[in-house]
Amino acid sequence: MAQHVRCPYGPPLERPTESPLTHTANDSPNDVFIAVMGVTGSGKSSFISRCSGKVVKVGHQLEACTTHVDVYAYEVSPVQTVYLIDTPGFDDTNRSDTEVLKEIARWLVASYKGKILLNGIIYLHRITDIRMQGSARKNLLMFRQLCGENALKRVVLVTTMWDKVPEDEASKREKELIDTPEFWGWMLEKGSSCQRHYNTEDSARIIVSDLASHAVPVTTALQAQMVDEKKKLGETSAGQELQSEMNKEKAKWAQERREIEDQLRLAIEQRDHEAEEMMREERDRYTKMIQKVENDTETLKATMNKLLAERDERVAEMETMLKLQQVEYNKQLAGIRDRQSQLEKENAELLARQQPKRSSKGRLLLQEDQSIMSRGRNNSGVHYSLAIRHGDFVCIGPHYTSSSAKQPEETKDGCPIKLVSFGDTYDPLVWSWIAHYPGSGWSEQLGLAYQGLWNDIHGRGLKDLELCALGPDKTYYAKWKTGHWTANVSEEIKKVLVRAHKHGGVIKAIALGYGGSYVITWGKAEYTSEMLFETSMDLKGYYGNFNHQRWFRGAGITAVALDISNPTDYILVYINSSKKASLARYISNNKSQEEINEWWLRDQLHALENKLEKM
């Protein structure tokens, strides 16, 4: 199970009991903490996203996307959880290295004081870099000082972006890094290791698994120096390395400014007003740069207590803001529930006043007796459509739609969305999807992830496409109104689909999930409220909270979504034994849980309102 723990200024002082960030001294032997570092643009956020299966904001240029420390957690196995610490990168275009070092130091100091120790550190380097540039070399030296020689044996030096350079050329660059003591050679001699990341989930998790195997955590030099030795940030080895570089830059800029001032005096003497203006601008620019170094020098005087105080103040501000947001949300939710209760009461009173009539078989029927199951059906035969991916969801009901995903849009050409399915990525972190808008048609973003499906769509067209479900590893199912269907699935699933389509059967709900898992429900082409669906499923040991036995006590599953990137998260609408629709969901992201709850309440509320309007 992956989860994202927002941790901008170090481990919060208070956390839910299930979060290891409240533990002391890594008191759960199965909790593993790994920091991911590197210059801006080296691929830290992409690496964490690949490994954890969580969406991490990724930059596509040289601007940093990570400005604070974030923690991303996922369960490697039922008994081990890894926490990946995403750090801001040095060499940021918008922040000085001093500000970045202070941000990292704030988290390291707070975690160390909280007895949370690192099991390893990953340092990323772009293999696309033709040579070790001055800034990259400077930051590597600072990184070495931050870690300290004792922690180097838990450092993995990782080259990224192998998919962007011919392998023979990249291998030569890698060899230079390894063979040059000033680059990686000295660190490797001290116990660090070197690995490649191929921008895949497997290569990322192999790197993390190697570090996770170390049971005994380590202390970085910066942590020991600031907490145990009570040094200021500028007195630590990393701070001194940074201060040394800053002093060199300051001396260079001071010399440049003196030369500019000489040229300025000459321009004034020669009454060259244009040159005078240019020299003044240049002088002011260097003055600002020197002043920035002096300000950064003041920043390096920060003590452990000052860093912790700043962190506590910011966390308090965040908690206050979150509490205010929660209060407002609870008010809105309470209003929805009160309105629903009132409508249900009015509905019951109206139904009770109606004159019942007796059927030919003697069964008492109310004139308006109809279940949500029959009431919720739309013209396409789809009662609900659900999709979930990385905590983002789209929930479509007969009366209300809610979405936390940026794509697809909820409406197209004025037509509301009625069916959606999320798929795999076809470019790094660009997700596939397909959606249907009755009255407007289908819309898709399949890319190259589903080439087989795209070829079939190209041959048969989107116009008559009736149902489509995307799964992991390029798997899919699609059916046209003509009766033709196609699927790229395992033999096990294909046999189920063949059985479901026999004798005019129609797929009512289908989800292709993580690791070859699936859920398929089908029934007769003609829909009746008395019909029992037939369901076949094999969850392959995933989605453990999906207690499927209860789904068969009534008419079965009518809509289901399995997160293809997360083997725990799902959403389910099923018909219970009283022939009413019920919602089941397990989402590791609590915010998504709450939003889905609200969608369900609103859909039921609108259903009651529509019924009252007809009476």
C-alpha cells in the first residue's frame, strides 16, 4: 500500500498512530527510511514516483518541483514499509544552495531528534551530462560532507536517464565517474555502491530493496554535528564546504565589481552616458550578488534550536489551516446529510400515503415501488462508472459525477461524462485514459500504451464502441454495439470473457487490476430488476480488503474499479440483498475517501430529489 505523507518541515510532532513518523528510534524493525538526493533535474521525483507508485510532481525543465521535504511511503511487503524522503535539489534556479541545505538540515535534525534514522541515501546523477560540470562537482563535494565518511557505506550512487543516451556512450560516462576519485571513485572506495536506474519500476525498486535490507540505520555527519556536537549549520562539514564555495564566488564578484567601478569612472570622465548607465547596472548587479552571499552566510549561522523552532512554527501554521479547512468541510458534509435525512423522511411519508394495490399473485405493490437499482439505470445500461489511479478518481452516478483527476474532463461539448477507464503510462508519468460522453462520443488519450486497442479502434471506429476497460501492462477489453469484442488479456481472463458473451450475455462491470487480477460481472442483454448477475474474479492475493463473499448475497457487482498502480485501492458499487445499491471503497488516501463518500451522498440526494419532483 502506497501513501503520501506530507512532511514539509520534518516529522510532525503529532501523527496518527498508524504512521511510523510517530515512532521513536525506528522502533518498528520493518520501517525503512531512505533519503533521495541530487541536483535539480536529476530525476528524484520521477524515481520516487516509479518506486512508490504515487504521483509526484515532476519538472520537465531545470526548475525544481520539490521545494520542501516530502515523504512517500509504500509497503514493499505485508511486513515492511519503506519511506522515501524526497529532498529539494541543489543548483536550483529559484533558491540558493544555502536555502536548500537549510531545508534538508531542518528535516534531518528534526528526524534525528525524533529518533528517526536513515537506512540509506540515494544520490542521483544524470548520465545525459557530458561531463561533471562545476556545479555538479561542487554539490557532490557538499553531499559527501553532509553524509560523512561513516554514512558513505549506505550511499547508492545512481545514474539516471539511460533511456535518453546511447548505451555505449552512457557506459563511457559511467566509467569516468567510477574511475575518477574526485567524482565517485573515492566514495566507492569508502563503501558506497553504484547502480543504474532505467526509468522503470523494477530498476527503482531493486535499488531501494538493496538499501532496505540494512537493518541498522546510520547517522549523517550533519545530524551528529548539529544535534550531538551543538554546531551551527555553517560550522558543519557541509556548511563549511558551502561557505568555502560562497567565499570564492564573493571574492570573484568583488573583483568584477572593482573592475566595473574603474570602467564607470572612465565613462564619467569621458561623458559617455550610455556606457555610464551600463556600468552602473552591472555594478548594482554584482552588489546584489555579493549581498546575497552575505545574507546566505547569516543563514548558515542557524543553530539546531533555531531550525526546530522554525519548523514547529510552520507546522503549526499548516495545522491551523488544515483544521479550518476541516471545519468548513464538516459543515458542508453535515448540511448534505441533514438534507438527505429530510428528503428520506418526506419520501417515506409520501409513499406511505399512496394507496397500495394488489397484484394478480396477491403481492402488495406500491405505485412508486422501485429500487435504486432500477432507478439508477441510464440509457446505455450502465448504472455507475468508476475509475481510480494513484488516488485520483472519477465516480459517475446516475445523478451526480465527481472527479479529482485533471483528465478526462467531466463534460465535452456540453455532454456529461458517462463512462471512463484509466490505463498505464505511455510516456513518463503521462497516463492513458478513455471516456464516453453520450451525445458527443468517445474521447481518448491512449498514446502508445495500447497500440493493439488503437489499431482495433482505427478499424472499427469509436462511434459504435459500447464499453472499454484499460488494465496494466497494455491489457484491455473493448466491445462494440455490433457485438464484436476484442481483448488483450491472459488466457484465464479470456476464458471468462468467452463464457460471459455466450448466449447473448453482456458485460455489466469489468476491472483489470494489478498483477493480472480481475473482476468481471455479466448478465442478460435485457435488463430487469429481478436479474442476478454472474461474477467471476481472481484478485491474485491483492486488494486484501475486498471481501468478495458479501457481493454475492444479492444481485452482485454493478460497477468496480481496481487501481492498476496500487494493489490495495478499489471502489465498488454492488446491489445488496434488499436490491439497493451500496458503496464499498478502500482508498489509502484519506482525502479521496472523503471525496468519494461525498459523491455517494450527493448522488443519493439527487436521486431522492428527482423522485420527489415526479410525485
